[in-house]
Amino acid sequence: LTVVSENGIGISGKPPFSIFEIATSISVELHNTVVPPPQGSKWLLSRVELSRPLLDSDLDDFHLELVQKVGSTLTKTSVASKNQSIGHFLFSLAKH
């Protein structure tokens, strides 16, 4: 179960997936909710910048926040757990 705020998203519970699968899928949900792509386009994870690997224990207080939009095709999302920054995900808008 995910919870979306104005520019952020978190997760409650512990789904049976890897932390990276969870993080990337809820990042896409955040983008589709906060900055919906135009018809025929979708958000793609284009770069991962983490200070350390994501750990299963990060799910205890995991939060993603859309912190920057560059034009209408690039974004930067902060990745944090327990109020500690872990890094960023960068997304690009692509036509499919």
C-alpha cells in the first residue's frame, strides 16, 4: 500500500518484492500521479544515484519525493529512509 502526498510517496507494510523493485515501482506511481505523462508517453528510470545499496530495513520508514523538474521531460526524486538521504532517482519522459 502506498501513500501519496503533494510531491512525495511512502509505503506501509512489507510487500514480497525486493526493496529496489518497490522503490522503482512506487517512483513511477509518484510520477504518474504528480506529473502525469501525456498520452503515448511514459516515465522511465534513467539514472540511479545512491550513496549505498538499498536495504530491506529501509522499508521501515521509506519515502520518495519529487524534488526537481527540468522542463517537462526530466525529474529528480529523492530517496530517503528514517529521515536520512540515500540518494536520487532520475526519470526521463519517453514516447512509446
